[in-house]
Amino acid sequence: MTQASSTDPYDLLIVGSGAAGGLMAATAAAAGKRVLILEAGPAAASHHLVSSQKWARRHKWSGTAVEEEGNLKIGHGFNAGWGTGGTAKHHYAVWPRLHEEDFKTKSLYDQGLDWPLEYGDLRPYYDRVQDEVGMSGDASAEIWRPPGANYPMPPVAVFAQGKAIQKGFEALDMNVAPIPVAVNSRPYKGRMACIYDGWCDAGCPIGALANPLVTYLSWAREDGAELRNDAVVTRVLHDSRGRKATGVIYRDANGEEHTAHGNIVVLAAFTVQNARLLLASASDKHPKGLSNSNDHVGRYLMTHPSNSVYGLFPEETMPYMGLTGGQLMCHDRYKERGKGDAYGAYQWLIANALKPNDLLGIANTRPDIYGPALEGFMRDAGERMGNMVFVGEDISLSENRIVLSSKRDQNGVPLPRAIHNITAPTEAMCNNAVAEGLAIFEAAGVKEPWQGPRFGMHILGGTIMGDEPETSVTDSYGRCHELDNLYVTGAGLFPTSGAVNPTFTINALTLRTAEHILNAHA
């Protein structure tokens, strides 16, 4: 193969090095394509991951500020990642599949939107991804799981906390299953097994958790993909007709401006940043922003409404052991979307590993306890505390959206403004879930369970896929309707949120798109 010069366009120019960017790069590089990845954040490797609450913050978003408003803010600062590996560097690797009905909520429930594809279209990609990176679980115990291959590894361990909470579910005739996670329960493809120290939120320095540093991004670089860190993309460029993307403009760590060219441009940054970049790249041919003549870029912004439930159990629970994502899972209420005034599926993630303080810590669950009383509470909680979190479905609404602010960052690019509100049916679903969680803990022997504040978990939508160019931003492969070679990846493509963690579906969608690109642009 002839060596390309440094001024030749790359076959694939990818913005972002997270779950989607790493997988896209790995697939293209393995096929012999010349690939460049531009990552806004600093370089990172597994040895940079330190099991410390203070160090965990370094992996959260540190880029341009996001203005947020609404009755349920999306929590960009916590949900987004920073540096090599993106958000998936510090994700908890909880990987359930979307349910079959999640793809057609408009048709089935007259809520939200239908996807331009069905579960069957993604099933083979779910199966391939879980084998490639490694997943642990028990498919037969997940009585709610859609069809698919068995997990390549047995489930992760269940410790005292999980067993204590499980008693409450059983007392109410509810089912639990081992949580499906992209974490090694035994050595897998040269990577170590989990040691269950509960530090997933700070990353996984031993490589047991499948983050991009030890899976697709690593493989992409081994096959020749180039990664440039501290490369903040400010604009996507296009040809004179406005039909093809030609590259991007980015600034390096010194503030110097550069242009990178690509035959195919893939936006694989985080949800909000992809939409912001399309809007900020407005031109004479695309005065409202790229692929936005229909005013749909930024619309249908979603998050998963969530609450944690806590309690002190009669028995020792060892709450510091296990995975940050949990030990068990329950989807018993997933199909009960339209009960009374409530709408929305939800899942329970059970027995999340806890640390003493910081955002996810024990101390912050009871801000009403302070002074000398806090010492006694922390002593008891460190031995006997339990917790679980419900993850709820958000209704995709066009008025929830990402727009550009009147304020600009240091590069002169408008800040993104994220507007997100939930409506009465979602509010009722959240209240029902919390009431159920408190009842489960009481059934497990907790005398005075309590709930934490509602928060947004994950960020989705804003660049939704669809069959009709008039009502969506991309097609089912993430190709922008208005630019033939500009693709968008990630959870921003989701027309609806479902009620499961999105990273597994992001991987499946990206693998499908990567193969399409290789075939369509051969």
C-alpha cells in the first residue's frame, strides 16, 4: 500500500476517543484504513487511573462549560468524560440490552418516537461486541432479556449487600438477576479478573473493566490509528456545494489552529458536544447548522431520571465491596409503562459499591446529619448500609433541546445550553419507583429507609436518527441526511431513551455503522 503523505486526507477523521470513537477507529484501522482520532482532552492510559475519590474527578468533564436549565438538569459535568477514552473511561460497564419494545414506543404506547430499526437489527452486533470485549452475567436468570447469545463469562460475585437487598425483592415476589456487566469475572483475552474493590468510578487500572483504553481504542492504535490529544475541534468544514464534509478545524494545547482533512468525518464526541459542533458549523450553505435545515439538531434531548434508595440493614453488608454499577438487577416493572397517570419503564440496579464521601459517597446521602452525630452514622453505615438506584425512561420531547448560548468559550465557539424538563407522566413514574424501592428495603428489614435527590443519569438524543429527513438528523447508520460523508455516533442518535444504560447499545450501533461505512465508501 502506498504511504499517504501528511497532507493527504485521512480515510476516516474521528472526533472523540470514547466508546464510539474507539470502536469506529478499530474497525476501520483493522480494514487497512488511514485513521485520525482527535481528542479534546489530555492523554490517559491505564496507569493514570488511581483508585481515589479525588482522582476520580479528573476523568469527569473538564472542557467547555454547559449551561443547564429545566426541572431535571442533565448533569453534564458528572455524566461526560474527559481525556483519552472519554466517558467510557470512567463508566461502570453496566450493559443491559434495550428491550424490543423500546424501539417502537410511538407505535405501541403513543409516546416518544419510533426508531428506524428494530431490536433484531442490532441483536447480532450486541452478540459480537459482548464476545469481543468480554461480558459477565447469567442470561437465563434475566427473564426479561430479549433474545441473544449467552454471556462469555459467568456472573460477577454477589456480596453481603446484594444478598441483604435481595431478601426484600423476594418478600415482594419480585425477581432479581446478576447484573450484566462488561467486567471480567475471570481472566479474559489477556485481561485480569475483577478484584471487587468498588473503585469503578475512578476507572479500572487493572483492565478488568472494558473501557476503551484496554479494548477498541487500544486495538485501533495497534493497527495504526493515530490519536492526537488536546485537539479541540471548533468547526466541521464542507465542500463548495455543502454536500460533503471535507475535514475539521481544531486548536491544540497551545491555542494554535490546525486543519485536518478526511474523506469521511465521524462525530464521536459526547452527546451535547456533537450537537453543539453541528450547530456551531453553520455556513452559507447550512445557515442553521449542519444537517439542520429542519431545525432538529439539538432536539429530543433526554436523560434517565434516577433516584437512589438507602438504608441501614440489621446485618453486616460490606457496602464497599463489589462494583460501582451494582451486583444485581431487576426489570420486573419494565413492561408496565402505562399504569394510571404514570408513563415509563424502569430498572433497579442493586447493591452499588459505596465509598465514605464525595459525590457518590455515604456521607452525602444524609446531609441532615452533621457534627458529632455524623461519626456514629458513618461507623454504622460503613458496616451495614445498602443502596440501589432506579433508572427510568425519559419521554423524548422536541422542546427538550441543546441550543447555542450567547456566551462563547476561549476559542470563540458559542457555549451549549441544555434545556430539559420532565412532564407529569414521568414524574408519576419516578414517584412510583421510589415508593417501591422504600417498600423493598422495609421488606428486607430496614426500619427507616431514605431516598436521595432525583438526578439525571446518562445523556441521550439531540442528533436523532430516523427514516425521514424532515423529522431527524441522520439515517439509521448515523449518516447526516444533508451531508453524504458526515456521520454521528453515540447516544445522541437515540430517538427514545429506554430505561437501560446506553453504552452497550452505543457499541452495537457503532459496529453496525462502521461496517456500513466500509461497504458504502469502499
